[in-house]
Amino acid sequence: MLIIVQKYGGSSLATDEQIKKIAGWIAKRKKEGNQLVVIVSARGDTTDELIDLAHRFSDRPDKRELDTLLSTGEIVSSTLLVMTLISMDCKAVSLTGFQAGIKTNGYHGQARILSINPQRILKELKKDKIVVIAGFQGINKEMDVSTLGRGGSDLTATAIAAALGAEICEIYTDVRGVFTADPSIVPQSTKLNEIGYDEMLELAGCGAKVLHPRSVELAEFYNMPILVASSFTDEPGTFVGKESMEVRSKIRGITCDLNIARITIVGVPDRPGIASAIFEPLAQSSISVDTIVQNTSIEGNIIDVSFTVSKNNFGEALKIIESIIKSIDAKACLGDSELGKVSIIGTGMRNTPGCASKIFKTLYENNINIKIISTSDITISCIVNKDEAHRAVQALHKAFNL
Amino acid sequence: MLIIVQKYGGSSLATDEQIKKIAGWIAKRKKEGNQLVVIVSARGDTTDELIDLAHRFSDRPDKRELDTLLSTGEIVSSTLLVMTLISMDCKAVSLTGFQAGIKTNGYHGQARILSINPQRILKELKKDKIVVIAGFQGINKEMDVSTLGRGGSDLTATAIAAALGAEICEIYTDVRGVFTADPSIVPQSTKLNEIGYDEMLELAGCGAKVLHPRSVELAEFYNMPILVASSFTDEPGTFVGKESMEVRSKIRGITCDLNIARITIVGVPDRPGIASAIFEPLAQSSISVDTIVQNTSIEGNIIDVSFTVSKNNFGEALKIIESIIKSIDAKACLGDSELGKVSIIGTGMRNTPGCASKIFKTLYENNINIKIISTSDITISCIVNKDEAHRAVQALHKAFNL
């Protein structure tokens, strides 16, 4: 029998009716002769509510404790879904991340999956049970719960699918698939029927929230096809897989990420080891740095270094940088958290000269100032003022005729 | 350093202020130079709320799933208390039942503790941490969560105290200690400063809700002194320990349990194996039977068998008995769930002739009909109509001058 892995996000489980509807879907797929492994997120806003709860007791909740607290959200979802399935005469069992054999490294709040021992899952599948797994969590070598960070349930689903050699990993969410741009910003945007891993990766990395970039990476590595579809409609979604020749020649989408903050360090002496002195302390605090821009030093060996972090890391990152200003002999640091990143993505850019200049021209014609530019093989990203970001997406979507 | 085990019940953790107050107490005890292991229940009515939640998805929630769901209540408490302690600069760590090494048998909803491996607890104590353990739960050999039943956190505390060879196990609750009778029924009742295990066991078994009988049994076996005290006042509580000579000569208290239902099987043929045929199926469904009364057969080898169960098992027990009526050739079965059990307890009864007759006379003078009488070494219990139970306790408290 084929193993199908499904993942249902928090909004798909928010109401009792949704849980019952989804249980019906799962039961139907089971009766069609599949083995089913289902990964669930915490219901609705549970995770945010638990974070708020923790902050009632501590300004900076201990990360290990917070992880254990947050993990209960997914456990609750998993047991409720299984109770519903059993009440419909489906054999089913819930597993926590620990019971599902998910081993992680020790980084609380943003742990990485080290390995999955699928023994227990396979044992339950053999008993013809539907296995429902609490997403977002695993245990480290101390047997402590560690969570995988936001979007972690997508990652759980992809990793479990890979470990089981599943046919497909189906991610059910509150959007209908992957679009050329966020439909709430660009109403004319269209849904893609399929997309390659690389392009999906860039889309996800640039703020398209349908799929966590770490999931896409993992799926690509194990060549696991992913279906992204809505749990609210019966519409077909978007397949993410190996890209076909035809797909490679197009620009696939435009994203917009408003969760961006920039820190600029002014007047840094240009000497070896300076980058390490700046970014090492950030890494030690597990702060991911996105775009880094360093201008060439012209006079006096003094440079400026700018980088972006996600907005929720902004305060901590700024504090860290302020504390090292002196030790690196820099003049000052500035921060700006009212920014947006607009990215245009597609393998087609590799062989379409003039893409970058078309982007810059479009933004100029729309009177939008570009603060930082960064490019990768298949992506061009522009950091702009937050309140101009949506307008930039709309203009570019039109200019590239998506 | 001395190890002190403390347990805080749900009402003691219900409000944020209570949690912070208790964290202050714990921090103070730690600073006095003790090693502290704290067991917590779920906050306030959390367990009942989770049971209600489960029933929104299933009329008879699967017991394994329900156990996993319920266990999250204690986990939440433990993490919040630890976050609070850490924010007060106390080193602390929360452990789930599994992490604390609590192994149980497989009976979901009323599991028994098989063993405790305190390795992790000791490791954390060595790091000078306060260890906060989620009560009420352990894992069975399948690595599934199983809960210990109502009052299970008391049991966790006593078992952990025994496993660690602690100095004392302190149970903090919403009552001020052990009383001669429930103060809400008998305002004149007085608090006992100390009480023996045996008497406490009978008090607990007969419905005094301050301490779970399984905890008392366990404490007696390991000779672990218990302090029962209020988490709302600074009053000294009641010490439960080895009884002293002086204590042994008294009647210690009167209890009242309104959680009683009776089932009577009428016209049962009196033949060997009949008791087993009746009680085996109940045991298989994990239903505890309390008092059993079988009258002597006089004519035709036909007997009546009555027994009591707790009210929440009444429906299931009645169903089971109805299903075996035919196979044991009995005539019929009757049920009555509007009953109360009044018990008078004290090792003093052993050497005080006339105790029983004084009880029966007091109830007779107060026009209270006794439905079933049962006696043990240090207890006399009478099953009466529920609406007469409180009056019975008041009358007996007065008659015995407690």
C-alpha cells in the first residue's frame, strides 16, 4: 500500500467543524486503500496564545520551558483528531514528536531535525492505523522537547515523508496553492499548477508563506513531491517537484516580505576579521542574517556594513551590535524596522538579459526608492520602504505580465 | 543537602498571582539550603475543561488519546512555574512524567506506577536546580502517556519522595489540613496536628478528599512523612506519619462520601464461582468495587449480592452487570446512585467496645435509615440516603464529642 503523508495547518483545525470535516477527508482517503500519516499544527491561534501566556510569567521566557509549553498545542490537536477518527470507526493513533522518533539538535525554538526513527510509525501502520503526529517538535539528546520554529509542522511533514519513502507529502493550508504573487496584494495573480523546488525555495525564502523554505530544501534533497492545497476547498493545488524544461524558462512569481529590519554599522575600519567580529555574536544568539551589504572602502579604510534580520530579531540584534560597536572601533549603528523586501523569482532570469534593469526601471517609474539590492542565481530582491512594498509588487507583476 | 518534595494542587496554581506567590515560597525554601523537587497539578479546572473538549469530538473518547490530552494540563503548569522561578533568578527545570523516569502499567486513566528511575531528577538537582515535575502522568512500556487517575499528583509526589529518599513530602492544597470531619458539614470540626498512616488511609478511602488513599499507602510502605497544609495560608498543617501510642487510643474523624452508587443483583444462585463471575468483568473494565455485601442464603440457595462503586462508574458497571444477568442465572439487578457513605475512623475503635452500637443508635435517634453496613479494623461505614448523609455526620460528630 502507498504511504501518503498529509499536513494540516492551524487554521485548518481551528474550529470543531473543520476538525470533523478533515477527519472525514482522511477517512475517505484511507478507504481508498492508502496508508496515511497525518501531521498537525496547533489549532488556530493556540501557539500565539501560549506565547502570550508565557509572557505573563516572564519577560523573557526560558527557551527550553517555552518549547515544552508550545509543544502541547500540537499534542492537543493530534489527540482531538484521533478521537474524532476513532468515533468514525477508523483505527487511529496519535504520536508526539518524541514517540514518532524525531530527534533534533539542541537549539530550542529553532531546532533542526537530526534523524527520524520511524519504527513506531511503521508498527502502527502495520496495525492498519492512521497515524497522527504532533508537528513542530522533536526531542534532543537530553530527551528535552525542542521545537522547529515557525512553519515547523511543514518540516515535520516533509521529513516524515522522506523517512517513510512516502508517495507524496500533501500540505493543506488556508491558501489555494502557490501564486505568481500574493492575491491579497495583486488580485490579478494566478495560481501555478506546478513549480520547481529551486523556484519554490526562493519564493518561500522571500516571504511567500505557503511553505517553509527548510521544507522545500528537504523535499528537494529527498526528491519528495509536495502538493500545496487548501483545506477549505476541493480545488487542485500546486505541485512542487523537479522542474521540467518548459517551466525553467519562465519568471515564476513576485513575493513581498514585510517582516524585514535593517541594521547599518557606520564607520567600520576595513580590516580582516571584521565581518566575523560582527556576525559571530549574532550567530551565537541564533539570529539569522539575510541580506548583507558592505560597500567598498574608498578613503581611509572606513566602510559601512548593512544587513537585514527578521523583525522579531531586530531588538535583540540591535542590542548585540550596540554592545560591540566600541570593540570593533566603529562609529555608530542605525536601525530601521519599517522595511519590505520585494523579490522577483524564476530560473528564467538566468537566460533573460535585462531582467534586473527592467525591475529597477519599473520601480523608478513608480517613484519607489530602492534601499538595498541583492541578487542570487534565480532571484532579484529589493529592500524598499514598507509602505511602498505592495505598490512595488503590483507594478512588477504588471511589468512582467505574470 | 536535604531533599524536600512539595506538591501543589490545581487550585493552588489557578491564578497567575498564586503561581507567583508559590514561586516565592519555593525560592525562599531553596535559599534556606534545601534541594527542592516540586510536583504540580493542572491549573484550576483545566482537567475538567480538557475532558469537556474531548467530548466535543467523541461521546466516548479513546482512553489512550484522552490520557495524552489530559497530560498537557500538568505540563503547562510545570513550565509556567519554572519560567516564573527563572525570572526570579532561581535555577529551575521542568520535567514531564516521562522525563522524570515515571514508568506505569498500561491502564489508561488509572495507571499504577511501576517504577521510578530518578537519574534525570538527580542530575538536575546536582546542577543546583529546582526540579518541577508534571504530576498525574507517566509512560508505559509502549512509551505511551498514561495518567494515574484523580488525585494522581499526590501519588506522583509521594512516589518521587520515596524514590529520592526525601526528608518529607509536603502536599499543599486548598484545605488547611486533616479535620475530624469536613468543616463545611460540621463547623465545629477541629484540625488534627498529626495522624497515623492507617487512620489517614481510612479517612482518605472514605471520602476525605485531602489526600489520595494510594498516596497514603505508598507513604506508609516507604515510611515517608507527609505534611498536608494549605497553600493559601501560613498555618501549620497536619503531619501524617507513624502513629504514636497516644494517638492510637482515639477516634480520629468522620467522613462523608457522596460519590457512591449501589448495584444489587437479586436472585443469584449460590454456587461456587459466582462472585468471580460477577466481579471479574468489572475488574476487566478497571471498575473499582468498594463495599460488597452478600446475604447468607436461607432457602433454595438463592442470594442477593450488593456492592458499591463510585458514581462515575455507575452507568458502565450497571451495563456490565445487566449483560451478565442471564449467564449467571440471576433474576434482576437494581441500581441506586443517590447514596452517601458515612464512615467513622480511628484505631481507638479496636479497644473501645460499643462503638458500633453507639453509631447505630445515634443514626436511629436521628431517624436515618442504614442501607449497608461494612466494617474494617479501624472503620465503621454506613451507606445511607444521600440527602441524609450530612445530617448523619453532624449527629455522629456530636455523639462522639470530637
